[in-house]
Amino acid sequence: MTSVTAGTLLILFLPFLLSLAGKAGTPKVLCLVTSILALLLSVEPYRAVLPWIAGMAIAVVSVRERIRQRRATSFRGSAQG
């Protein structure tokens, strides 16, 4: 496997890898599906862009929601203590 192929796979599966930092399971499955779809459509140039962007949007919202929940929990904990 060449470095170009490994780099391409890393970029195509970046939404899935980012969604692993989220808390819920549904965004992980959706990002895996969009990453596989992007991989299948990447045979022709620029065909994988739309599923990749959709996967990144789902992953970013999932991670942002987890960060927001952690901040709310830490603020409640510091107010009690």
C-alpha cells in the first residue's frame, strides 16, 4: 500500500474517525456509511465530495454536542462544590 493510498483512505474515513469521539451511536453508524459511500464513489474524481461533507457535518455536530454536555456537567459540578 502506497502512502498516497493510505492518505486517501485516512481522509475518506476521517468523518468516521472523528465521530468516534462523540457519545451517541447513531452518528457513528451514519458516518461509517457515508465514509464507505465516499470510498465507493471515489473511483471518479470529485464524486466522493458530497458524502464526505455530509459525514463531516454529522461528526462535527456529534463531537460538539459531547463537548457541550461535558461543559454543562462541569459547570454544575463546580457550582455544587
